[in-house]
Amino acid sequence: MNVAESIVNRPTASANAPASTSGGLLVEGLSKEFGGIHAVQDLSFSIGEGKVHSIIGPNGAGKTTLLNLLTGVYVPTAGRIRLGGRDLTGQPAHAFAAAGIGRTFQNLQIFFNMSALENVMTGRHLRERCGLIATLLRAPQLARAERDCRSRAIELLRFVGLAAHAGSSADSMPYGALKRLEIARALAGDPKILLLDEPAAGLNPTESQEIAALIRRLAEAGTTVVLVEHNMRLVMGVSDHILVLDYGRKLAEGNAEQVRNDPRVIEAYLGAAGEPEHAHA
């Protein structure tokens, strides 16, 4: 089995097959209020397996609030969140992670006093099976678990193109590499769904292309990707499905072609001044 195939143990969805939601994410009537401000309003959608789903919208549209709801950081004011039929509504963040929802952050959450390899190894903690007693006694299974964890972390670094940085201190790595390092660490938790919050923010065109290629490899390997991103070239190039938010509500959804040509999206998101970018995207 190659590295890409080892990222997940689920079959890859065919490019022509309809997205399955049997093990996917289902959002029903989701709302979140902050002191009377409706950040997310009565939002319903589904995310099928093995696809790239992008969430776009103007600043303040509710994108990051939605990601925080989908990872248990926020508790919804109303509505339900289900993953593979399991109701996660109101559960703590670690329950969402244990159920198979991983994420990265718009602002890097890297341990800069650790090596790249150690950063990825920290992402395995939810999947480690050695208990406190085994750890205290330095039982043989602990040594095996550490070897397996290190081996898995090296595989993931290779998958995201950072094998040469395995022993490097995180604080010595370039910004674009740190973005991919955070993705590798999120993958270490074996997520069924990976939420990426602005993975191309602050990157130059070459680094953005590397992120786009990585997202495609993840989807090809069977990982469902949920992408929040302002880079329209990247979004239109990698997305199977796009959800457009405006003031916390669903404005439109569909494939890249449908969204690109939707007059409501052009007006609300790209605007008249954005028409050249719309055409270019």
C-alpha cells in the first residue's frame, strides 16, 4: 500500500459517482447567535464522502463560525450536526475529533519548540491505546506504540512533501512548509473529514499551487476535505461542491461552474469590481 492509500482505509469515491452521505456530515437547521447577532442562520447542507467541499463568502459571512460549530468549539443555538448518523450536537470538541473530524487553523497552531516530526506525532494522541499504567511501567507495548507513531508521522511528512524537514525545528521552517506541517498533524488523527481554514492565506502562487495539489491528493486518497478559502483560483480548481454564505445564510451551492456563474454570488461575493477576477477564476 502506498502512502496516499494509507492515509485512509476507506475506498476512494469515483469522480463520476454521486457523493454519498451515509458516512458523511449532515447539518440541519444550524444557527448560532452571539448576543442577538445571528452569525449562522438556519443552515442546512450535507457533505458527502471523498469529495472537496468549499465554503466561501464575504468577510463576516459566518465561515469560521461554521467551522467552529462543525468541530465542537461552539455549541449551536439551534439545529443538529450528524456524522455518519451519529448526533454530535452539543458534544465537546474532543468528541468531534474522536468521531473523525479534524481541522487546521487560519492562524498557525504549531509547536515551535518541537521538530516537524514531533509536531506530527502529537496529532496521534487520540489514537494511541497505551494507558497510564503501561506508560509508567514502560511496558513493551508502549515502545511499539512509539515506533508505530514515529513511522506514521514520517509517512505523513512524506505525503505532504516535508520528509526532508522531519528533523528540523519548526521555528526554522518557511511559512509555506508550516502550513503543510499543520495539515500533516491534522491527518495524524486519522480524520474522516478534514476542515482546512484558509490553508493558502499568506502564501505565494507557488506555495498555493502546492496546497492545491495536496488537497487533490487527499481527496484522491479518500479523505473528505472541507475548505474555507478566499483564493478563488484555488477554490474553483479543486472543489467538487461549493457552499456560498452571506450574512450567515446559504446564498447558493453547486459545482464550480454553477457558483461561478450565479448572479447572486457575483454580486454578493465578487461584486462589480470583482468581475475580472470572476472571469479569471
